[in-house]
Amino acid sequence: MPSAREPKTDPKKRKRLSSAERREEFIAKAIEFFAQEGFESSTRELARRLGVTQPLLYRYFPSKEDLIAEVYKVVYVNRWRDEWDAMIADRSQPIRERMTAFYHSYTDVVFRADWMRIFLFSGLKGVDINQRYLRRVRERILDPIVRECRFEAGFPDLTPSAAEIEYAWVLHGGIYYYGVRRLIYESAELDNKSFVIESSLDAFLMEIAKLRGPG
């Protein structure tokens, strides 16, 4: 039995958070909110969900755009793995093995409901999350993959052609859309990520060789 002298604790009393902790809490809740509701909803509704006033939310994020920028940073920048660059560039391994390892690691990160729902909602609303992230994909995934394919094929010029980049988008987009069908639409015919990745890579490597023609 508790001592009569022990102070009683109020279960409704909320732990006091530091400013940094409160800010992180707001961002985490905003990620959930935008993933569920999209970007049409107002910061007033978000503040209501958080149980705080809109002016308090604006003390941490002066505008909705500032909050969206933080969501982009947490979901798309902070979850990006720096080892992916080295994985793609590791010429001690054949390009197919590198790409297989990369896409398994990459999909472990992006095949998450919050990642996909926010990305889809941002495209519908015209929020620049899509454009910013797709630039990153082009610069750090597609261009390097095509360059490494050209190197392995013995081409002296490693500059990707427009056709090669488009086919790389077909590969990347196809793998991504499999995740959308599996996680968002729940309509994937096969629950086998390895099969999708490896069969997509085989088709890509075969067809990209045709696009280049003879070296």
C-alpha cells in the first residue's frame, strides 16, 4: 500500500516538454496528419488534433509551408541512407547485384504508408515535396545507375542519354508503384518484393542495352 505521505499524481497531468521536444512532437503529429488527411486541411485543424492553439503552433512554424518543409526533411531527407551512393558506385560487384541490393534497401525505407501517402497527396495538391524528391532521385539514383551500366558495358562516354534516363524512370516508377498497390490500394497480385525487384531489373538491363545499340 502506498504511504499516506506519498504525493498523489494526477494521471491527467501531462509531462512538461522542452521546446525542442514539443517541436519534434508537432512534426511527428503533422506527419500522421498529412498522411491521413492530405494537404487540404488547415493548420487550425492540425492544432485541434494536437490539443494546442493555432497561435502556439505558429510560434514553432510561422506558416504551413514551414511545417511542410520540416515534414519533407524528416520523412524524405532524414530517412535517406548515405550508403546508397556507395552501394551503387561499388564497381567490385556486377551492376545487377548492386542494383538488387540497393532496391531492397531502398524499398525497406519507402514502402511505408506515411512515406507513400504524403508523396501521393503532395502530388495532387501541388506541394513541392514531389519535385524536390524527384530531383534527388534523378541525381543520386538514376543518373548514377545509368552511368554504371554504361561503364560495365565498356562505353567510354558515361553520360546518360535521355532515352536511358526515361527507361530508368520506368524501372524506378514500376517498383515504387508496386509498393503503392501493396500498401495503399491493397491490390498487389503477389506479395513478393524480391520477385518484383529482380524481374524489373532483368527487364531494365536487357532493354537499356537495346537502347544504347552497339558500343
